[in-house]
Amino acid sequence: MLSTNLDNSVKAYVSKPQLQLGSQGAAVMELQKLLKRWGVYRQTNTGIFDKSVEFAVKMFQFSVFLPEDGMVGPLTWQALATGTPVNMPMLEQGCSGQAVRTVQQVLWLTGYYNGVIDGNFGFLTHKAVCVFQKTFGLAADGIVGQQTWNALSQVPRGYNPN
């Protein structure tokens, strides 16, 4: 068991079993309860990891910027415990890659970013992050850290399983 002090001193348990389609038992029941808590699962808790549970897991993973593989491993368990993104990189001007592209896509959805979604954290991305942070009551420093990732995860985004 790993205890982590996050903003609210939440304990995140990562020694849970890996779950996937076909898994059954108490851990799946706990998973279903957590998925309901975060609003992505509305079925009856059966303790059976079926297609509806897999879809809910993928939706949750999407919401917290995890790979949408439908399998529940340590990072997904940790995110389920807190309802927030985990293991996200700190980003600032000059960074590049998929995480920057994700930030740009979310900021584009909010209307704060109107540049090219290219994965390069330049001036326009920095400016959009600052405006987003200010709007959400965060320090407008243009750095995407845990609090900004948490706020970004609250932006409504449509999940497309295809």
C-alpha cells in the first residue's frame, strides 16, 4: 500500500489487483462503486467486470488523461482513489510532446487556445494556460502542474471510444 499526501491528504492505494474484462469478485465490486462515485458507471454493482464496466473504466481513464486501455492497474486505481490525474508531467514553455498536445486540445475546447495543436508549448499555449489558471482561481504562472492538470480534467470533453 502506498500512501501519498496530495492536496487533501488523500490515501491512494496502489496495491490493488489488476482488473480487466472477465475479472470477478470484491475488487470489481469496489471498482464499480468508485466508477459510480466519479459518475461514469450507472449500472448495478455485480462484481463482474463486463463490457459496461470496461467502457466506464475507459471513460474514467480518458477524463484523467490515462491511456484508455480499459484495464485497471496501479495508476488507474490511484486516480480512482482521488478522482484526479496522476503521474502527469509538469509542463512549461519550451516543452513538447503528447502531454502538451493534450493540454492544447483541452484549452482549445474551452476557447482559451486558438493556435495549432502541435504539441509545442510556445507563447500561445503559455498565454492560454495563464488565462485558464486565472479563470479557475489558480496562480497564473503558465506552468501546468498538478493543480492545473486537476482543473483541466474538469473540463467537459466528449469521449469517443473509436
